[in-house]
Amino acid sequence: MFIPVSEMSIPHEMLDPRTIAIGVCLIMLLILAQALRNQRRRNRIIRKRFRDLEGEEQRMFSFLHDLGLAIENEPSPSVLSRIIVDGIDKVVSAHGGAVYFLGAGNAFLLPSYISENCPPLIGIPVEVRKKAARDPRALESHIRLSRVPVDEGILGHCLAAGVPIHVEDVKNHSSFRDAFTGYTDNVSALLSPLRHAGKDLGVLVVARRREDGAFTNNDFAVFRSAAEQASFSIGNARLHREAHEKRSMENELQNAREVQRILLPQAEPVVAGFRISGTNLPARIISGDYYDYIDLGDRKFGIAIADVSGKGVPAGLLMAMCRSALRSVAPGRKSPSEVLAAVNRQLFPDIREDMFISMAYGILDEETGSLTIARAGHDPALLFRRESGKVELLRSPGLALGVDGGSVFERVTKDQQVDLLVGDCVLFYTDGVREALDSTEEEFGMERMSECFRMAAPLGSEAILTRMQEELRQFTGEGPQMDDITLVAIEKKL
């Protein structure tokens, strides 16, 4: 039966004001005690979060410190990748991670470093899983040797997205829906593309098995910051490495240039009745041009000039081979065309199909004052006749070295003899002279070269080289030298 409060019988002593006050105080104390316990619990949670954040901050600082030290020591890409992955693993308490770099023409992502306990981050083909059931090493080998197409899996998805992503359930990600390449592990992952100076470098990823807890939003924020630092570090390390390699290459090229310089004549030859001057002006560190003087004995002297097709190191190496071959076959041969044929036979088996050598070789006879010349596809020499003041072309026929193995070359290449009189001059040159360009891309040309030679020849061999170089400088202006330039002038003295 319901009894209204107004009709309830309340003991008279409980209505005493002091009793009521004491009761109220007790209730308030209970409420305050509970509030205090709640506050203490919140304080413990806050302190724990603070300690966690403080520890995370210390781990981040430690990671950045280790990263900075590593960059100073210019580590290899795999070592730097290991430092980055292991460091970020500690910062966000992941259970493994990896760095994949773009390679193979940017069509694939290749693993640079995968930590020891890292869960699989790529799809596993069915046949590999079958092998792994018998031999666990098959799975590890597949993962570490894999080439991941840039448009596949979560790695490709992250690279295409261009921003850090948090994949809470890798297994059910849309990128793993291939019937032949599946993913079965319960893993969550944090991924970030690695970019530097607007260029994609690869992908950074850390992972955690889902039974060990999910990554928090704070983990993701920290990971994003760490990934940015990693991208910057990797990009800078590459720039340092490329700069170091460039410096090393430049030093090697300078050494090669010095060796090549030694292979060229160190002084002008002393030939009775003649004055000979030569110069080589390389367009690059390594020159593909060559000239040489060879004392043949019996008052005869060989003079050679050559131009290897192409530029740079390959041309320089072929030039050195040409010099060696010429010096080995020239002594004892009185015919320049025979000398060129012997050089061609030596070089032809070792010259690439896309390379050849144009060469002119002459033999000066001190006794008769004659010059016998043969050309292997080289530009015709210029002959200045003092008596007439005119310039002639010495057009002996010939085929370039390395074009034919022997029979055609020897049938085509012929000698041409010129009797030089006092004051006559001959100029050998490479095509870098006549093909020099001015600011409007007009060539220096044969006509200018012949006129320059005609004007300077009466002043002697040294004046010819000086005048020709000055004319070229004025013609080309501030433009770059496009090809090697080599000149050899022969003057018949009084």
C-alpha cells in the first residue's frame, strides 16, 4: 500500500536541525571524496599522457639527432634507410617498417631497408604462400627481393596519393583485391611518400599488428613530421653524394686530361729547313683531337693530326689508342698511305661501329724539302705558295680509319707529294676550326679560314696559329667552344 510522504511517521529526533546538518555534511564529504578520487584518477591519466608525450618528444629528438649525425657521415642509402626506419619505429612504437625507393625508370619501388620484425607490406602471390608453408624463408626472400610496380598495393596507393596516409586495416584495403596477389595479415600501417625538391623518391612505411593496438591520431601526426624530416634528409644525402661523385669524376677527368696532355707534343720539333708549330684547344676536359711529331730517322720526320668522332672520355681513349698504333707502325715506312693502312688494321677490330677517326699523316724530307701526305677521311690541308700568294687545297683521296677493315681502305687511300719552296706554308687542322659558330650560329667556314691563313702565312708558322686563334675568338665572341680545335702549321724556312 502506498503511503504519502506527508503521512509517513518520521522519528522526532531525526528532525533535529543538528542531525540534519550532520547528515548533509556527511553527504557532502562523500561527494567531495568521490570528486577527489576522480580528480586523482584524471591527474594520473594526465601525468601518464604527459610522460608519454615527453617520452615521445625525447624519442623524436633522439631520432633527429641520430639522423643529423648520420647525414654528416654521408651514409649509403641502405644505412640511412635503416636509421630512418628504426628511429621512427621507436618514436611511434611501431613493430617494423621499410623504405622503398623508386628505381628501374621509376616504374618500380625497390626495398632499400626492411626491418627484421616488419610485417609484410606487399601482396603475396598464391604460389609464394604455398612455398612459404613448406619453407618460411621463401616468404622473406620474396619480400626482400620484390620489385613493386608503382601502381600496385598500399605502397603504390600512397605514392599516387602524394600525401601521408593511415591504413587501419591493410588486409581490407582496396589495393589488395587481386585474386592472384593477396594479403592476409591483420596489420595497420602509416605510410608517407618521400619527396624532395618536387621529385618523388619513394615511400616510407611503419606497421603494427592490430592485436597490439591501433595507431592513434597523435602517432599519425608525429609520423607525418618524422617523414618530412626523412624526405629532407634523404634528398640532401643524395645531393651530397651526387656532388661528391661529381667532384671525384671531375678529379679523375682532370687526371685523365693531364695524362692526355702529356701524350701531346711537349715542344716543337727541330727539323732542318722547316719550322713547325702546333696547338690543341679542347672543347671539354678530354679532347678527341690529336697531333704528333715522329722522328723517323734518315732525315725524315712524320707529322700527324687526327680527329676522333664523338667527344669526352670514349673519344679520348680512342685517341690514345690511335697514338699508340701510329707510333708503333710509322718507323721504317716511307709511304704515309702505308702507315695509315697499318694503323687502320690495328684499330679496326676495336673501334665501335658508331665511331671512326679522320687522320692526315705527312712525311717531311729534310733533304729534298718535300712533304708527302695521305688523308684518311680528314679535311684537306691548306698550302700557301709564297710566290703566288695564293692558297691551295691538298686533296689526296682516302677513307676514315675504322670504316673498313682493310681492302677498300687501302685501295682508296693514296699519297700526294708536294715540293715546298722557301716561304711556303702548310696548315693541318681539325673540323672544329671551320665549324666554329658565332652568336647567330653561322659557321667560321672554309673561306674565312683560308683567308686568315693567307694573311698570316708570310709571317711564319707561329703567326699562323696566333692569327687563327685570334680570328676564332673574335668570330665566336662569348659563345662556348663547340668542338675541339687543333692546328699544325709547317713553314719552309729561308
